[in-house]
Amino acid sequence: MYIRDANIIIIVFDISVKITFDHVKTWLKEVSDIKKQDAIIAVVGNKLDLNVKEVSQEDIDNFVNEFGYILCCMSAKSGEGVDFFFEQIYSKITENFNLQGGDQDDLNITEKFDINKIKQTTSKGKKKCCKG
């Protein structure tokens, strides 16, 4: 695992298999020991499209309250929740940039990452994070 210089770290678990969620805390500890101080950490529950969900909404809410990281659930298969996840990442990037005293005009991320274009092509009535 090479994350030392990463700006964004995404840890993914399978919402249909509880043990994968239980391992997230272990991954977070490993990541926090070696990550850059200002790296953004996001946790993603995948397979929202499946009917079987071993990770409950209560588990997810407790996790968010304990750790405060970005946590979203999505389906890589159907695309549900993907747009919301990237909106959260984009928001955190701009927040960090502003906290570091950056001028919003100097943040050219929108040229490479057009959130409005993504929203137009992917947000057709999809639900927000983990509220499947």
C-alpha cells in the first residue's frame, strides 16, 4: 500500500458483508499512521444495489459520529450514489484549499473536474449516501 503522498485516500467496504465494514477501522489506523497531514479520507460502502445489507444504517451513523470522515454508500454497478460521493470529495477539496489560505480563483480543479457535467449525466433521481 503506497499512500504516503496521496491527497485523497478512499477505503471501500462491501455493505453486504459486515466483516468488511469491521475491517475499516484497522485500515483507518494504518492510513492515519503514514498519510499526509492534509490528506482527505473517504470511506465508501459499495454494492448498494444488492438487497442484502449486513451493514445497518445505525452502524454507519455510529461510524460517522465516531470518526467524522466522509462516508458514502454507492453502487459501482448502477452508479447510485457515485455523483453524491464525488460532490462530497469536491467540497472537501475546496474547503481544504480555502483553509490553507488559497484563492478560489487559483483552484483550477473545475477545469479538470466539472461537477455540473457529472451531475447532469449521473444524478437521475438517485439517493444520497447510505440511505438505501
